[in-house]
Amino acid sequence: MSIRDWAAIRRALINGDSYNSEVAAHFADTTGDTARDAVKNICLVQSNDSALIAQQRIRFFRE
């Protein structure tokens, strides 16, 4: 996979009705709960994540 391919996939995971929005919806009730906020932050794919890190974040959320 080229770097351009990964960049497009990462954008799709982060933006719109995709993975990050699913994580945000799942953790929508985290107001004031720092432990759940921390887990939410671990699960969200970031704009500078490598493919391996993003895969680990997704796996952690799914399992």
C-alpha cells in the first residue's frame, strides 16, 4: 500500500460517518468520566497515525 492510499484510508476513518464517528457515538456519555474519556481517546484514529497504530486502535475498540 502506498502512502497516498493510506492517507486516503485514514481520512475516511477520521471524517464523516465512519469509524471515528462510531467511536464518538459509543462514548457519547463520557461527560465527567475521565476513565471513559481516556479509553475514547485511545480508540480514535488520529491524523498522524500509521496504519499499524490505526489497526490497533480499531481492534481495541472492536474487542
